[in-house]
Amino acid sequence: MNAARPSAIPVVLLLLALLAAPLYVVSANGGRSGAVLLTAAVGGTVLCLVCAYLSSPSRYETDDPSGP
């Protein structure tokens, strides 16, 4: 992510919220430390997979020979 872009701060806050919200819900519902740890691990893994997909150069490649 390019931190010089104006949209960088809202994106970082959104990513943090996507990680924090499930942890808050599990903690508020009386989840034990194992459940909180599992939720954090799953949330982090999903976030990493989404970021890897969105940053993949092949996502932007087309089969159109005329170019972009």
C-alpha cells in the first residue's frame, strides 16, 4: 500500500476494524482465550489472503491483445 495516497488512512482503519470487530464480538460473548486466539488467527489469515488477491498482478492482466 502506498502510504502517500489520501485513501491510505481509511483503508488501514478499515483493515484494523475487520480484524478487531470479530475479536470484540467473541470477547464480549464470553469467549475463552482459545476462541479469541482462533478468531485472531482466522481473521489474520483471511485478511492476508484478501490482500494477496487484491495485490496480484495477474488480476489486472487481460487476454485482450489491444491493450488496456
